[in-house]
Amino acid sequence: MSHQVLEAGFHGEVSVLDGPLLLRGVGPGANPGLHEHRRLWNEPARATVEQLIERSWKIGLTGRGGAAFPFARKLQSAVESGRKRELVVNCSEGEPASAKDSSLMLTAPHLVLDGAQLLAEALEIGHVHIAVPGERPNVAEAVRVAIRERRGGRKAVHFETHVTSGGFVGGQARAVLEMLSGRENLPVTAKTPEAFAGLRGRPTMLCNAETLAHLAAVSDLGAEVYSRWGTAAEPGTRLLSIAADGPGGLVLEAPYGVPLGELLTFCGYDPARPLLLGGYHGTWLAPHQVTSCTLSSADLARFGARLGAGVLLPMLPGDCPLTYTAQIVDYLAQQRAKRCGPCTNGLPALASACKRLPGVRSRRESGDLTARIRELAGLVTGRGACNHPDGTARLVGSMLDTFGAEIENHVDGYCHYV
């Protein structure tokens, strides 16, 4: 296969294209230093919590780590607690196919730090924690360099870098909080959102790097200028990781509303092939869905899909979506936290069944195996200590729903896409 799951993932080889908003000025030879950053972006003027909430509502800012929860609502929850708060910037992408936050910290780290500074000052937080991926040491070094450059400016905020242990679940919200608390960097069950009880039991704003970059951008430009990009329903842009789990991957910035087909064609990929949207816990889109959809949350919802962390995995010539899904599920089964039955027993069984599916040559066996895969996916859903089993089951269910005809083709000994 030409498209393979790479456990090591992004190491800095992903190309980063100059973008219209967050990535403007980024390109070959560009310097991510503070002096050059200030040529593009003003030092953020102090803002009140109320002002940040208002700006966030105006542009519909949502978390860019995958959950897409309204940022203003999370901030309001932290404010209403009336207690001392914590701020954690999460740059620790654990998924091999996601490179947007890593690329952002390598090319425009000060925009993220501007957003963190704004938020910290508004919430009267003096110490900001930044979680960076353990498997990407160049990102950790870029963040440390950027922090040192800012020591001559406003000193009310102290930034501290923390390196995760790496792996798919290491960047999960609760896993990051566990690491900051001095415990193992693995997710734990938590019934209370971190905005109410997170680090040290305090209300915690755990924010994705891209989210804070957008907060800084709208605070500098104003909502009206910011909204020149995107659509009326979804102003602004998204950072997207395209095929970043293999050679030739890239990160780009696109405004909401761009047709997916045009976006893929621009990147050199055939839109008339399947697309895995949202990453390894994402949703498959068939070719006719790809070519009739835009970069829009509402539009994608028609097909039961969402952008998640902005990962797009187009299938290359020679790729089989059944085999590729099996590779991903096998990888995810190895990345489990090993703290609950659905991960310890369910995911390996699910991976084993998925790996068998492309090679089945009997319709009866194919039907039985498909039913077994659905059963296993149902057994792990909603029963894990975190959402890792749920996301894996969602991917598998999407494969079965999207490629039913392709499963039949494999029984006959061929793949339509290879």
C-alpha cells in the first residue's frame, strides 16, 4: 500500500503553506521569532474576561482539539466558579496524522503565546502550562525558544513547558492533567469537566494551541476584519493536516466554506477517491460525498461527519480503505491506556477482526465477520475510562457503512480502489 499508518508520525517533514490568517507570512525562509512576529501582529492589549467572551461568541470560536465545544461557554464556566483557576495550553497532538499544532508552534509560536497571555491576564493567572508532544522534540525546543524571547516584555505571566510521554492517548485532556499532577500520562475517568475541576481540583482552561491563536487574531484584528474569511455562519479559518501520517503530508490554512474537492485538488489529491475526515477516530466519506461537500460543520453533518482536529486523510492510488482502516485499528489497539476492559480486551479483538475482513472470500464468512465487527464495536462503546474505544468504534462503524459494496468486491477477489 502507498498510504500506511506511521506510528512515529510527523517529525517536521510536513510542508506548511502560507495561509491567509494564522499562517500569514509563513513560508520558506520565514523566521518565527518575536521581532518578525510583531511586524504582523501587535502585542495584545489587555482585555477583560467579558471582552474575550464577547469576541469569542462573535466569531463562533470553538475548541480546535477535536471536541468543537464553544470557547466562550467554557470560559464562562471557569469564571462562574469564583475560584483560583489554571490555564493549560495543549499542543500535544498524539495522533500521527495530526500536525497542525506542531506546525503552528514551529512557525508561529508567538501567536499562540499571545492568546495564552490574553487569557491568563484576563483570568488573573500568573503561571501558564504548555504541554508539548514527547515524540516531537523539535516542537518542545521551538516553544522554549519562543518563551525565552518574551522575557523582556510583560512579566506578569510565566510560561512553563511540559513534555508528554508521547503516544495517541498522551494528548488527551485528562491524560495531560494527570501528567501535570505528577502522575502517569494516561487518561482517567472524570465525570466533571476540567472547566469546573481540573488541575489541582481547580477550574482549568485547557485550550488547544490553534484555539488560542484564533483568540489572539480576533483580539488584534477585531471581529469584523476577522470575519472577512469564512462564511457568515462560520467566520474565520481552519488549520488542516493533509495526509500527515506519511510522506508528502502538509499543513495548510483554509477558510470555512471552501469545497472539499477543490481543497484536495489544490493539494494534489484526487477528490474522486474516499476521504477519512477527522483523523483516526474520524469518519469515512465516499467520493460522491467528498465532491458535494464544503469545509463546513453543518455541511459535513449531513453525512454524519465532523472536522474534529482538522485531519484529512485522502486515499492515494493503490490504497484500499478496508486495509487502511484495519491498519489504523491495529495501531489504536496498541495505543490503549490498558486501564479498562474495552481497551485491554475489546480493541485487540476488534483489530483482529478488521484485519481479517479484506481477505475473506466467502459471502457467508464475510456476513458473519461483519456482524462480529459490529458486535465488538458496540461492546466497547460507552464503557471505557476515556473516549478512545468510542472513537475507534466510530471509525469501524463508518467503514462498514460507507464500504458495504467494497466488502462484497473483496469477497469476489478484487478492490475497486486499488
